[in-house]
Amino acid sequence: MSSALDWLQFVLAPQMVNGLSIGVAVVLMALGLTIIFGLLDVINMAHGEFYAIGAYGAVALIGLGMSFWWALALTPLLMAVLGYVTERGLIQRVFHSKDRHTLTLLLTFGVGIVLEDVLKIVFGANPLRVEAPITGATELVGLFFPNYRLFVMAVGGLLIVAVWVLVFRTSLGAIVRAAAFDRYMSASLGVPISRVYAATFAFGVALAGISGVLLAPIYSVFPTMGRDFVLIAFSVVIIGGMGSIKGAVLAGLLLTQVQSISSLFISPVWNDPLLFGIMVLVLMWRPQGLYGKLGNA
Amino acid sequence: MLELRDVHSHYGLSHVLQGIHLRVEPGEVVGLFGRNGVGKTTVIKTIAGWVQPTRGEIVFESRILSTMSADQVSRLGIGLVPEDRRIFPGLTVEENLRLGFMQAPGVGRAEQKRKLEKIYQRFGRLAERRDQMGTTLSGGEQQMLAFARVLTGAPKLLLIDEPTEGLAPMIVEELFTLMRELVDEGISIVLVEQNVHAALELTDRFYLVERGQITFSGDAAEAASCAELVERISV
Ligand SMILES: Nc1ncnc2c1ncn2[C@@H]1O[C@H](COP(=O)(O)OP(=O)(O)OP(=O)(O)O)[C@@H](O)[C@H]1O
Ligand SMILES: [Mg+2]
């Protein structure tokens, strides 16, 4: 009996907390993807690279002598600018074409490849490290949790709530939801639709960037770091329902818990098959994902 | 105030508007009549900027609309009450209304609040339901919301597409009263309406659309042209 409790306390609980700190970062990534999809109908294949650029942004700014905190505050702003320019300069160009689904998919895929190569050229292919700005651990219910992970959970959690409030409780959010549902009608009410698109894309890219900065001290930073991570985010978005915010949050937290708990029992090799197995099962049961699109609910 | 000169529009390869000429003077109500599928809604959409004309010119208060986007058109003071109302689901009545403020940017919060209260005075049923989701309203209430939403801007010209479709006679009556009030307030209207008799009471002039062209036009005050219009539609 007591050994079971010990197991819960010393094995399962820490694993769940670790999963949760990765989970909030995955949710931030997935929110970016799902909001961009929900409004623009664009599957942003470069999202993983934007995440990597966020992490490298932190590396670069810290290299310039800034503190981690400044990097955390500035990187998302720079990422938003990058996102805005990408939308305005590239995506907008093919947006009105008839095959825009294919074109935007290929375009963002290409942007991702280019960005990855740029990172390789500028920073080299070797992994870099970002020191955690908070060290030590805190004792909670007889367990020690790394302070930085607690910090990531707190900041990530706050950001998720902030995104929620922004989308569902502000007039800006109402504009985005209206545009996601019916861009023609919202334009006829004066909503500057192409600027809203660019700003929303920028916002999603900034979220990926924040995610990259937050996880930089936990993982190492390398040019292809976004690849695996974006796959998780994509499965989260597909399971949660393309375009759904509620779905991204729930599926993101659940999937990362499944991953971290299952890794206690099975080899990490099975991580991806498990993830995609769940995705396939959910899709067989509910092809539209758990929840509906951004504009609908 | 508005003029269409030889306007052509396509949906892909199908050539829907084939040279539309029409004119709206300040303060005028212009009726746009015709049978199903002749292109009335497409005329409205082309003016509103949803469809880019492939040829011809649309001029509003000496500005050329033909190449403007829908949001630019709306900010010039051209408001739209679209076919099928197009209320945003997932947005409350009030959120739907507030969206209309984007038509006239630069209006301060206090002014917006005042405007909203005026709208609620005029549309009492919307006031009672301000926190309800827009799409949970009845058809008639949704049509009222579509009018109220566009009126939160300051439209000089309203494009109104089949406002009474599928609604009970009492509500139809109410909508015509509302439109008459809007005219009295100095708003010009382009009205598409199946109920030709009721519409002719409101309109100053009318156009008949057939196969993407204006084939007949007249003065609503002249009994003879009205009779001809009715005959040509009902054949
Ligand atoms: N989005 C579209 N794509 C292709 N064809 C369209 C589209 N919208 C309308 N059409 C076609 O264009 C023609 C004109 O349509 P429009 O909606 O303007 O007619 P209407 O006069 O408003 O008809 P109704 O009285 O039924 O509303 C029709 O033949 C219609 O099938
Ligand atoms: Mg029509």
C-alpha cells in the first residue's frame, strides 16, 4: 500500500508536472496554429521553424548581453513583426488564388525550409544551450519541483488564459471570430480584413516564439528543433478540432500527460506511434475533432 | 450619388452581370426587381465590393469603387443588409451590433455607447436580448439585428437585399415602416424585394433586371410603368 503511494508521489506526480510544463508550451504552439487556421484557413507548415526562431531569438538576445527576461519579453514582439511581414509579403500574395489551400501549404512549407537553413547558416548546426534564469527547486507536498518548470507552467497558464480572454471576451476577439466565420460580411461592416489576417498570423507566430523561448532552457536549441515539436502541436490541433481554441487547450494538456505518463511504462520509441495512434482513433470517432471551428462557438 | 456604368461581373467563367447601368440620387429609394437568378444579388455584391467587376465603373460620390475592397466601400458610408441576414454565430446580439462600429472608425467609446443606446431604444426587442447569441433570435429579430448592425455606422446609402424573405406579414410591415423612417432620416436605399407592390410604395424609381442586364426602368409614381413592371416580372 505505502509503496503504491510512494510510487504516486515520487514517480507519477513529478512526471505529470514535467508533462504539464511541456504541455503548456505545446498548447501555446497549438493555439497559434489553430487560430491561424481558424481565421485564415491556412495550415502554417512553418510553425515549427517559428518556434525554433523564438528559441534562437532568446539565444541571440542573451548573446547580446540581455537578460533572459528581456529576451522573453522582446522575442515575441520581434516574432510578431516577422509573422506580420510573412503574411503581408508572402501569404497575402497567393491568398486570393483559387488553389490557395495548396499554395499556402506549399508556401509555408517552403518558408519553413528556408528559415531552418537560415538558422543553420547563422548559428551553425550544433545544439546551443540557454541557461535557466531560475534555478533550484521548490518543495511541494514532500516533493521537489524544479523552479523553472513551475515558472513555465505559471507563465504558460497565464498566457493561455490571456489568449482565451482576448478571443472570447474582447471586441478585438469578436472581430476575429466574426471574420473567421464570414469574412465578406465582416468586411462589409468595415473590418479591415487583410490587416486582421496579418495581425492574427503575427499573433500566432508570436505564440510559437514564446513557446520556443520558454522551452529553450529545458531542451537544447538547434535548427531542426521545431520538427518533432510541431508534429505534437499538429496532432493536438487535429484532435482538438481544427480552429478550436477549447479543443487545442484540452487536447494539448491531455496528450502531453498521456505521453509523459506512458513513458513510465513503455520505451520512448513508442511515444510517436502512441500519439498518432490516438489521433487516428479520435479521427475515426469524430472526424471533425473534439470541438468546432473558431467562428462557430 | 451612386452610378454604375456598364458593369460586368463573373463568377469564374459564368458571365452574370452583362452591362448594368444604374443611378441613385441622394435621398432616393431605388428598387431592383427581377425574377430568381437574374443577378440582383450580384449587383448588390458588386457594389459592396464582394465581387470585383470585370468591366465597367462604379462611382460613389465621385470616388471609384470598382477596385476597392469591401471594407473600404463600407467606410465610405455604403451599408449592407445582405440576403439571408448573415448574423454571426457565436457572437452575442451586442457583439454583432458593436462590430458595426468598424464602419466608422475613430468614434470614441462614449459616442459608441450613446449610439448603442439609441439603437436599443429603436429596437426594443434587441435590447432585451442583447446578451443572447445572435443566431438564437427569430428570423424577424435577426433581420432587425441586420438593420441595427449596419445602422451603428453612419451609412449614407443602404444596400438592402430581400429583407422580408420568409417573414410573417406583421414583421414585413414593421420592416417597411423602418425603411420609411430611414428614408426620412436622409438615407438613400437600393432595395431588392420580391414583394413588388409593397416595395413600389417605398421606391422613387425602379430597375428591372433580366439575364444580367437592366431591361426596363421607370418612375414608381407612374401607374403605367408600374403596371408594365409587374406584368414583365410575372410573365
Ligand atoms: N457564388 C456563385 N458562384 C457561381 N455562380 C453564382 C454564385 N452566386 C450566384 N451565382 C449565379 O449567378 C446568377 C445570379 O445570381 P444572383 O444571386 O445574383 O441572383 P438573384 O437575382 O439575386 O436571385 P434571387 O432572386 O434568387 O436571390 C445565378 O444564375 C446564380 O446561379
Ligand atoms: Mg438574390
